[in-house]
Amino acid sequence: MQKQTLFLVSSLLLTGLTTQLNLTAQANQPLILSQNQTNEQLNELLRQGRDLVDKGDYVRAISTYQQAANLDRQNPKIFSGIGYLYAHQGNFPEAARAYQQAIFLEPNNAQWQYALGYALANGGDNLGAAAAYRRAISLDGTNLNNYLGLGTVLMRSQDYEGAIATYQKILALSPGNPEAHELIASALVKQNRSQEALVELRKAAKLAPQSSRIQLSLGMVLVSQGNLAAGLAAFQQAAQLEPRNAQVHLQIGKILQAQGDLEGALQAFERASSIEPDSLEAKASMGEILLEQEQYLLAIVTYQRLRELTPEDPKVYYNLGLALKGRDRVTEAITAVKKARKLYRSQEDNEGVEQAEALLKQLRESRR
């Protein structure tokens, strides 16, 4: 749908909408004048709509084009334009309805079939979207976007074999397409076929050596196979290609932490957190390492921030209690652990409740 231009701002809708009337008989003049007036009104609405689109006022533009549609119910371009504007607003159910009307009037328009699939997919109707994408493919079997759309909804529907077959058609049309290999790999991973996925990802990496996303996926598969060294190398390559990717630094930190390199892991998690300050995973990982290194003051600061980000997570309060205990701030620690116990109880986590009560006992005894 990205390629679909806002024809509403072009001359397309202004062409062919004014009927050439044959002013022949005086008896027909009232009807002719009425038709002329309608066409003038229609063209004026289209002009107003175009101006509103240019100004970014999509709400009023939609209203204006709907008025135009009421004057000309047989013009599919007006309905497809309304669909485009609704999709631009994120109102996908209304976008789908508008595209369905356009398709009813012009069934063999592949672009509109694709747009309908896009709207239905974003509205959660994967089955309907798949049908629309398949119709788009039947009308235009060379447009890769039609296959990408179909593959996406098949993946969401957990039809992984269907998705793989769809992505393989992309390769038949575009043999050097790295994205197709990457997408096939993602479907294979969902089926726990990691070795086959690895083959596809290596093909993708060879075709697109500058893609950090492919290196990240490659690293994830290698780690899942237990090959931490190769996985780390892939993540580090991804970090070189895209230094501001927080997910890459998170993965590097996890491997270094698993290898016992706590200092290196902490640095990786700190980089991830600096890129995405509200990343729960990065901050939680930082907190765990800071506790293990007995850097209690930094741990307190980290868990206090986590408490703001996720106020219903009992583990955050429990670990905050541990950090406060490390600084001999017993009263504050008791308050934090009591909160953890309350949340564990509300979640019916008996093991967590027992853990919190054990820590509370230690804290109370330390005050005697």
C-alpha cells in the first residue's frame, strides 16, 4: 500500500468526472442543467477534498469525499481514496469497508485488493486479509508486496508451511532477495527447525552483509543451538552495523552474563538502557548484576526506576529490599519487601510469598 499514491491530490479524480452533455432539445434543458450543476458540485467537492489532504486535515477530507461519493456512487476511485485516508488514520475497519466498495465497482484492481488485505490484516481479520492478498496475486503475480502481505498473515495464523511456500515464490521472482531468505528462516524457527533456519539466514547474510537485523536473527538462532561464541560474534557484528540498536546490546549482555563476564555484561546492558531509557529488560538485568557485585547504591537507584516503570512487579520490590538491606536501610527495606509480599499474594505466587516472608524475618531480626 506504500506505493499507492494519494490519487486524491492528483488530477485523476478531476478527469472524466464531468459528463459532456448534448444540449440539443429545449425540452431536455432542465435535466441538462441539473446534471451540470451536479457535476460542478462534485468537482468542487473533489477540489476541496484535495486542498484538505494537502493541509493534512484528513477528517474533513474524508467527510468531503463522502459527500462526493453520495453524488457519484459509481466512481470507485473516490471510495478507494476514502479507504486510503481511513487507513492513514489507523481506522482499518472503515478503510476495509471503503476498499470493499471500490472493489465491488472495479473487481480487477490489484492495488485495491492489496490495500483491502492490508486494512483487514491490521484490523485483525487474517483470514479475510489472506483472501484479499491471494486475489491481488491472481491479478498481479509479479508484485512482491502481495506475497509479503500474504506471508505475514499466514505467519500470524501459524500456517508456517503456507508462509514458507509464499516466500519461496518471492525467491522464484527475485532470486537474490535476502528478505525472503530471512522470512523463510523466521517460519522455520517457529517450527523448531533451527538448523534449516541457520542455512537460510546465512544465505541472507551473504546477500545483505550490511543488515544488522539479519545478524541479530543469526545470533539468536546460534544461541538457541547453544553456540554462544558464534552467537556473540553475530551480535557484535550487528552492533558494529547498528550501534544504536538496544536489542543487540541486550543480547550481547545476556551472553556475557552467561559466560560470567559481569562487567562486560553490565556495560552492554547500560548501553541498551541509554538507547532505550525505559527498557524493563535492560534495567532488570543491570539490577541483578549490581546486586551480585554488591553495588547496592546503584542497585537501589536502578530498582527505584524500575518501580516507577512496573509498579505491579513483586520481584522489583523484593530486589529493592535486598539492595536497601545491603546499605543497612532496614526500615525502607521492610516496606519494600512487604509490598513484594502483598503483590506475590495477589498473584497467588506462594513461592514468592515464602521468599518475601523469609527476607522480612531476616530484616526484623537484624534490628534487634
